[in-house]
Amino acid sequence: MAVEQWVGWLIYGIVGILVIGFSAWFVGHYKLRDEPSGVTGAIGFFSILFALLSLFLIPVDVYMCPSYDNGHYRSAAKYTYYTFYSIFLFCLFVAIPFGYFYYEELGDIEDRNNTFSKRACSALKYTAITAILWLVLIIVGLFVDFNSRTSDTGDDAWTHQIADSFSSNVDGIMPFCIAVVTAIGMFFSMMYTAVGLAAFPMSLLRPMVAPEQIKSQNIEIELQRVNADLDMLHTKYRGRDNDWSPRDKAKKNMLERKKKQLSEKKQRTSSLASSSGPRYRKETCCERFGRCFWNTAAPIRYAIGIALEGVSLLLITSMTMHLLDQGINSSCGYQCGFALNDPKFAKYDPISWILTNCAPYFPLDYIVFSSLIFWIFWCTIFGIVTIDVRFLCFKLFSLRAHGTMHNGLLMVIAFLLLILTSFNYLVYTLAAQYMTFGDQGTNCAIVCDSSIKDCQECQGTEIYYLLSGIVIGMPIFGLIYFVLTALFIVVFFISLVYNL
């Protein structure tokens, strides 16, 4: 087992290097240029890094689960997950809020000579609010009894075995925090991931058009609006230059930057076109070549787009089969949060079948799993770019390449962290058999029913114990996840029809 353990962690290390590169690219690609990014950039990088690394632990968990009859290996897997989740929760509740308020404390360009300690102390005052929220979750988690709804007799005996892994109140802290964050993340996943899975492949079928005609009059109108907003802010704080609130400082900073961009665009537009003809944004040589290549490669784009839409439909099919399995074959229904001891429909869903048959040839299943995670994550980013970051339909920030303010980028990363947490459960609905038993067989169960002759008791993965423990110990979360998964499927088809 020692050799297998080293192989698993070696593959994980290679994937970790790729994740490091992707995290650095994401922050560098979307952050606003010419802005100080030491603190905010580092926080965004490490937040995405640890969130993704916690997801890529799952194939290693699956690979090693047959040896979990040795309690040492299961405990090691459990504490590895908990370590990554602790770092992840720290980033979500402390680091990202600190970076957000730290950026807002930068204020105006002329105010950026403030010392780091002054800005940090001011940001920590606001960060204390989210830190207290995290502390409240920890305290509530101490009082959650995961054994209160389990039974060690009859058809529900397997729920007792799951709950035994949360034998003390301290063991309930992390599952409760993850349960709450996952519920929030699934709501945002329903909005962004479902839309992205349907819309991104369809976007590959559309041609790339030339730059739109730009009218100087429109730029002038927008410039006047920006100047009016700036004048209102200056009027509000006239004679009180030292009393600017962090929010108004950030707004002023954004408006000044937008004014500068509009002024440059106006000047560039005026110098490009003739005095009598229409004026267009100048297209660079690389942009012109890229547009020509994109439109010329239409047959290839159509083939790739249709294939990727097929992958998305396979994911939705797997989720639908898992929902039906939960609703029909869960031995205890709502009492155990629709948890499954012996998946029946789900073991035949396409994604689970592919991963389960790849599992004996590790790391082939790791490659397929990583590709699925990257695909879902990329579609989530596309969904955020398309819909923008919103709260109750109100637009908060836009995600644009080299054009996202750092506080907006941190807000996007916070949304992504919530969504990435929900991926643990989302991927479980896609490949329940794989994430529960790996390649140990299709007749596996945690505890076999005596009436089933060909049943085999197998070791479940640690991620299965965590997710099942949450829904068994707190059935309300199982119901929430069930409903949000159903809504995820509905939103996907609505978005698919809309983008046809």
C-alpha cells in the first residue's frame, strides 16, 4: 500500500503544479492593469489554489479507499480534507474580506501613500464581521448531534456506521461549516454553472464580428455622466477631504479611471476615422487574424461545440438519474436526507460508468475527473462573465479580462469559492458510484441487506462519509441539496433553449 500511496500523491503533486499555474493565470488575466496588486493578488491566488486543490483530492481518496479498513489511512484522509477545508474557510471568511476592504481603503490615487499598517487596521475592523460569522458557525457546529437521527437496526443500520465517524461534538464543526457553505454555493451554482454549461458550447457556434461602429456622440454622453457622478461626490464631501467613506473612495477611484479610459477612447476614435465617415475602433493585426481564423474554422467549431454540448447533456443526465435514485431508492428518505447506501440507478449513469471503469487504470480516472472539473469550472467562469456578479438581480461587478477592479475580482473569487465547495456534492450527483466505492465493484454497499445475496460490503470513500454524514445528521441540508439540484437541471434546460 505504501507504493500505491506514493503514486497517488505523486499524481496529485503534478496536478497541483498545473493548478498553481491556472490560479496565477486567472488572477493575472482578469485583474485591472496598472493597479497595486500585492495583497489582493496574493489573496485571490491562494484562495483559488486551495479551493481547487481540495477538489482534486477526491480521485486520490477513491484510489486509496479499498485500504480504509485500516483506520490509520481513513483518519489520514479525513484530516487531509479538513486541513484544506480549514484553509479554504479562512480564505472565504477572513482573507478575502480583508483584501476587499484593504483595496477600498486605498481610496484616491493621491491617498495611496498611507502606510500598510494603517490600511490593514482599517480593513481588519470590517473583516471582524465575517470572522465573527465564521465563529458563530463553529459554535453552532459544536452542538450538532450527527447521531440523533441514525438507527443501528433494520434497513437504516448503515446510517449508524456513517454517523460513527462524527462521534464527538468537535467532529461536527467542519461538516456543519461545509454544509452551510455548500448550500449557498449550490444556489450560485444553479445560477452560473447551469447557465455556463448550456451557453458556452453554443457560443462556439457563433461567428466573431468586426468591431462595432463607435459614435463620438455616445462617448461624449457617457463622459458627461461620469463627470456628473464625480461632481456629486466632490459636492458631498466639499470641505471634508479627510472624511471620505471607503465605499465612496472606491467609487471615486473607479469613476476617475473610467473617465480616463473614455477620454483616451474619444481621442483615439477622433484620430482614426475621416472627418465625414463612420468611426470604428481600430482592430490590431492579431485581432484581425484571430477573427479571420475563428470564422474560417467554422466546421471545426461546430463539431467541438456540439461535442461539448453533448458532454453537458451527459452531466445533466447523470444528475437526473441520481435524483431519481435518491427519490425512489433511498431507504430512509427525508429522515436521512435522501442519502444512498446502495445506489441502483446512479451506478449506471454515464459519467459514473466512465469514471468507475477508468478507476482500475489510475491515473486515467484522475485525468477524466480533472477534465470534468475544469470543464464545469470554466463554464462557471463563462456564466459569471455573461450574467455578471449579481445579488437579488442587482449588478455588483462585471468580470472582464484586464478590466476587473481588485475588489470586484475578490468578490468574484468569493463567489467561485462558494461554487467550488458545492462541486463536492455536484460531482457526487454526477458519479455517485465512483465517489462512493471507486472500482470495488457494482454490487457494493456500506452495510448489506441480508435479503440481497450478491451484495458485498465495501469501504466507502472519505468524501462520501463527509457528504452522507451531513445529510444524515442534518436532513434539512439533504432536502435543500435535493431541491437545488432539481432547479439546477431546470435552469440548464431554460438556458439551453434561450441560447439556441
